Amino acid sequence: MDPSGVAAIVPAAGSGLRLGAGVPKAFVDLGGRPMVLRAVDGLLESDVVGSVVVVVPSSEVTAAASLFPGRPVTVVPGGADRTASVAAGLRELASDVDVVLVHDAARPLTPPEVVRRVVAAVRSGLPAVIPVLPVVDTVKRVDAGGVVTATVDRSALRAVQTPQGFRASDLVRAYAGVTGALTDDAGLVEALGEDVHTVAGDPVAFKVTTAWDLRIAELLLAGAPVPLTPERS
């Protein structure tokens, strides 16, 4: 699949307070390489992404740029929140980009196969595509006091991963009217009236948010048999 016309935005400007590493989360070391570098290389190793825009804290632009020698990567300063950072990345896209991915730097182990599935689906004519996994835990709805009010039917629920893929024109249009911080780009395109389609995600594409997550990622890289999604009846 020709990677030309496909660009990825990697928002990496988060502070990562829950990880407790003392540095922005994307720059935390994972197996000898910063997480953001692993995330970017996973995108490029798919061979379906032609360029990447990495959005980092303004204080980290110079340091981040040094991480990607020889790669088609542009590093730009981000905004006050994820939404502003993605918007900053959109402004850097080349005029010939017609497919754009948005990928969390905190999903450093996402297999290239997931990236290929998303891009292929958008290339087939779908306006928005997200990788998902079935929800395997029982889900309860609770009130303000923590009392269960309902058991949710999990058969129709999916946990969303990244990269999320879009027709570039749709995502630019969706961001044009955004106010406030949001966490899901697909929801913006859905609000335009476009259908959001799904492809299979991968358990290894989990988000590294806490120290426990980081430890699991380290064990996986070391080849340890860590069951991320144990079978449940």
C-alpha cells in the first residue's frame, strides 16, 4: 500500500502525572527507548504511513527532534490540552495528505498490523475508522453514591484504541468548531454525521498510563508471558 498521502499525528504533550516518572509521559524510557520513539517507529514500520507530526511540550521541541534522525518526522509544540495539540498537528499537514491518523504516544507497543488495518479501511472509502477490542469485564452503572443502578450489556460495548484514522478533510472540518478539551477524535467526526467504523485492535496496543502499565510493557518487551486479557466466561 502506497504510504504517500497518509500522515499521522502523535500528541505527546501530556505531563503523565499518573505515571509518576518526573518527565513527560511520552519521554519515559521503555526498554532503552522513549515511548514516543517506539510509537512513531511502530507507525512507520507499518509501511503505510508516509509522514508523522509529533506534538510535544514547547520546552521539549529541540530534545524531541533529536530522537528521530532519518525519519520523516516533524516535531511541533503542542497546546494546553490534547485537543489543542492535535489541532496544532493538523496545521502542519502537507496539502497532499488525504488520510490522517491520530495515535497516542502512550501506546508504544501497537503492532504495525493494527495501523495497516486502519489505513486500509479508510483507503476503502470509510470516513472514520477506529481499532477496538470487545469489553470482557462486567460493567455496572452506578449513582453518585456508588450504588449500582444497572448492569450494562457488554456485548454491544467496545474499548477503543489508536491509531484512529480519518479522511483528512473530515478531521480538519471536525476540529474547526471545537471548543474545550476532548479525548476522542472519532467522536468529533461522528458529530458531523459521518459513520465511524471499527477494525480489530490488539491487546498489546494498551495505553501506558500508570507505573503498573509501564511494568507490563517492560515485561512484554522482555518476552515474559504476561496475560493482558485473561479469558473470562
